[in-house]
Amino acid sequence: MKLGLGLYGGMLNQEHYRFAKQAGATHIVAHVVGYFQKEGTQSVITDGSLDYGFGISNPDEYAWSYEWLRDTKAAINAEGLEFEAIENFEPAHWYDVLLDGPKRAAQMARLKQLIRDMGRVGIPVMGYNFSLAGVWGRQTVHVARGSAPSVGFHETVETPIPDGMVWNMVYDVERYDPQGRRGTVAPITHDELWNRLGRFLGELLPVAEEAGVKLALHPDDPPLPTLRGTPRLVYAWEMYDRLLQMFPSLHNGMEFCLGTLAEMSRHGEFTDFYEMVEHYAATGRIHYVHFRNVRGTVPNYDEVFVDDGDVDMMKVIKILHKHDFQGVLIPDHTPQMACAAPWHAGKAYALGYMKAAIRALTAEI
Ligand SMILES: [Mn+2]
């Protein structure tokens, strides 16, 4: 089990690599998608104030090139860290893969090239979230310990996704109207979305296997059966099994978000959180872990500090250790702490907790 830190695009620099190293991380998970550019605001989004969702997907093509991947890996390595994963595809690169639109074939070719480039550079994991509505509908709350600002979900009034938007980002500014007056994304069935995922994996997995890159699916956050009139894929614990069974390849695995899994309602096949973790840890197909805690389940939950939520995170680490989990744990979003660097303090707190928890498993006391 290894400790990592996820960094957003504007943070992929020496200062933040050193921050990660100082806080005990050995691995970096990089976000290249241009959301949350303003440092310090990454964990708190108020959707109502942002007509453009998480922003306009206007990719810096250099940042998705072989050269950029190579140079970024070298810069990370120069600080004594490893480049473990990229988290999320750029919406502009795959909107028609999600929507089954006319540019799908060209966009699949672009994704395949990225996977090949990652393999060539030696970045072992690609995290992704196959979702139409994406992460949406959350608000800032102040119920974490010490009134720390964090994210909550409380039965938001849902509006359809306007044309030109998918994954809560705008990919076509010309077509996009926040009120959806130029049209909205058509509703489809759950099976249709699973078919799209199957087609996507059927084409990308052979490339990933050849490149030595593992694909890791994040569950739907918030985990509701539908959001904004569109279906969700992994919104209940047993649905990860559907993913794993679809293609029984080691390269078809999970970005195991403990926070999202804890938010899920308890009506499915599993009833106990730790049994569920045990079940998936035993598959060997957890490629990395989002280490986050919450209070409550959909449709009402709040994100809290790692040691202060419904899940006993020490118990989770014990289960992962028992199954010889070799991947990386990263803090997911954390509550922001009252100081000059709220994001950094939140991450450092989580990393310290995680490092001690891992140490406690192997310590001879
Ligand atoms: Mn997550």
C-alpha cells in the first residue's frame, strides 16, 4: 500500500511536488482537465453560481501530449516521487463517446493515443468517470468538525443538462445555453449507458493491455440512480461487479472512492460496508483508492474529516492490507481548514492520518 496525493492542473509544479513529499506521499495522481483552476477552491463548488458547471473544456493540447507526459514524469521523479495515474479524461476529448455522437470514432482514436503515450512514458493507471451528468448538485456546507467548509448534497432541484454540456463541463460554447433553451441532453435508459461503457471498454481495453495501463472507473458521485434526467452507472455497491464481469481483465478495474461508496444507499446485495470492501479488495482490481469519509447517504450527506465520518477508515486500511493491496491511497476532497492555506492543511491532515494508519498495521509495538 502506497501513499499518494492528487494534484490539479495548476499545481503540477515543483512547489506542490515538494509539498506532497513533505507530507509523506511517494506518488502523484495528476488531474490534467482544466477544472478548478483557482487554487484553494478545489473542494468546494456551489453549482448554482456557476452557469458553466465545472468550467469550459478547452484543453491545452500540449498538456495531453507525449512530450508533456514525459516531461511531467521527469519533473515528478526529480523530486523523488512517482507519477502513478492521470485522473479523468478531458470532456472535449470524449463528449461524443459519452453521448454516442458523430465524432465518437475520432475521439476514441484520441483516447487510444493517450493510453499508448502513457504506456510509453510509464504512467500505470488511467482513472475515469463514465458519466453524463458528472459530479453535480452539491453545495458548500459547514457541518464538518470546527465548522470547516466542505461539500454536501441535500436533495437538489434537478434541471436537464443543456446541449453543449456533458460531465458538468461545457464542450461547445456556441451551442450552450445555461437555461437549455437550445435543447437538452435526451434521456436514455440505464442499459443504453452500460452499452456505451461496454463499447468504450471493448475498444480501449486491448490498447490499455498492450500499453500496460490499467483503466480505473470512479463510481457516480452523487450516487443516485438518475441525475438531471440521465442514468448513472455505479450508484450501488454491487454495480462494480457488473463492470468487472463485463470484461474480466486486470486492466479493467476500479478507482475505489470510499467517499462515494459510503454515500450509497444500503438497499442492494451487500448490507455491510466492510464486507463490500472485502469483496472488492479480494478481486485485486482496485487500482487506486480515494480516501474520504462522509456522514449520511443519498439523498442527504456531507463530506467530513477522515476520522469523523460514518466509516471506520482504519478498518478499511486493515482490509486492504489483508488483501495485499499494492496500489496508491490518495486523500479525496477534504474539508478546508481555517488558515492561510486551507486546501494544503486539509490534505496534510489526511495524509498524516493515512501514514500513521498504514504504519500502525506493520509496527511492532
Ligand atoms: Mn472520489
